Amino acid sequence: HLDGLIGCAGLLRFDWPERTVRVAYYDGVSAGHNVSLSPSGRLGILGNFSQQVVVVDTESMKEVARQSTFAIEPSAYRLRSNTHHLWDADEQSFIGVVGDSLYRFHLDDLSRPEPLGRHGLYNAHELRWDRDRRHILMGDLGPEDRAARRVGVFDLKTREARVIELPDTCWHVCVHPERPLGYAATYSYTAADGSYVDW
């Protein structure tokens, strides 16, 4: 959907230079937001705001597996959803956020992810590996009633997170391919009548 926060969830695949386009929508999934491709590109996780983990085959565009996150950590706030993911090199597991924590999901049983630790943010959003895959840089959507103005760094070795305060909100992040540097795309926004859901 246009703003990536509401509406249907689907994928559009375009092949180049053939210029072929395919579209698929997934029943019961809303607010498609981001696709995290496996290292081979064979699988993708359809990030969404309907609090579900949805894995798809990128060739057939068919759903491979799905799991509601309510059974893992329930949340009443729709933006507390897994929208961005990090694949492990073996393509059999990936890391995502559910509620207050990071989890490692295994494709053979999405219902029992391994808890990695609390992320320390209001609503962890985009996730990025560092070069050594020890640290995860995380953007923050923020709570329902104010701007977030922070990012987090999760250490997979110690299983602890560090929160870094910022002058403005940062949903999306990226990392330097060689050096231990992270980048945060910050911006300011206002909310009519103090409603940060309808910002």
C-alpha cells in the first residue's frame, strides 16, 4: 500500500531486461513493508504490520511458511511488528523482532524461535548486520505518543543492547561495509493533536 503502514500485503516482482512483472497478494496479511531476501535470493520474508512472519518463495511467489507473533509476544500496538529481518548464512534461520526482543527463527519451526535478548527500543524497525555479524544496528519507530529519537546496537555475543540517543527520529539505518560505522537517516515530523499513529 502507498504508505507501507496500512492496507494489503503483497509482492511485485519485475524481471529485467525481460520486463516481465508479477504480483501476488497474501490473504490475511496487511501492510506489506519490506522484503528481506535470503543470501541466494531464493526466499524472502515479507515484512508487515500485521504481526506475522511470512516467508515466500521468490520464484513462484507462493507462501512457504507463516507464523503469528501473538503466540510469541502479544502486543496491542500494530506498529510493534516484524518489518525487517536478517538472514543467517545457511538460509535456514533468520533474526527478527517480536515485541521487546530479538529472536532467531528457524524455517523448520517458526513457532519456537530462539530468544536472543531485549532490544531496548520502543519499536525496533530496520535491522542491519555489521561486517562481522556480531552487532545489529536497529532503527526505532517509536511509541504511540511521541517521537523515538534513538537507535540501538545489539551485541550477539553478550546478548545486550546499547541505546544511542539522537536529535531526531530514525526508522532506517545502514552500516559501512568495512568499518565499524553505522548511519541513521533522521528526520523530524509533527503529529496533529498529538497522535503519533496518524503522523
